[in-house]
Amino acid sequence: MIPPTFTTDGVAETKCSAAIATNGSNIITVTDAGGYASTGSWIDILTQTAIGGIVLYGLYYIQSTPSGTTFTILASSNATATV
């Protein structure tokens, strides 16, 4: 997997260090060491990234921030593998 490059609400372009998909779920957990994401913000994934059978690209609403360095988004379809 190529780490997605993204921006969060106008913050400088960032690369996340990991993304986790679970088979049968459309919830994607993204790790951002910079901790720029906040619930209710949007991220723009600038590079197409395949994870768990899903291709992420474009704008995603940040659903939650389970920790200071992770956030969740919803993909348009369910993952077909756990990664």
C-alpha cells in the first residue's frame, strides 16, 4: 500500500503512516502522526490508495478521532479483506 497523501481543512499536505480496513466494513482507520485531523473536518486524499479491496481518493468526512493520531472515515463500499 502506498500511504495516502492528504490535506485536512487546508493544513499542509501530509502523508499518513498507515490505514486499516476490516473485511465487511466500510470504516477506515487512518494514522496521522501529525495529529491534524479533528472530528467533523474533511480530508482530501490526493493520491489513489488501494486498501482491503477499496480505492480511497477524494474528499472524506472525518467521523471520529479515537486518539490524537488516528481518525476514521467511511469508504463508499465495504472492504473485502482485513489489512
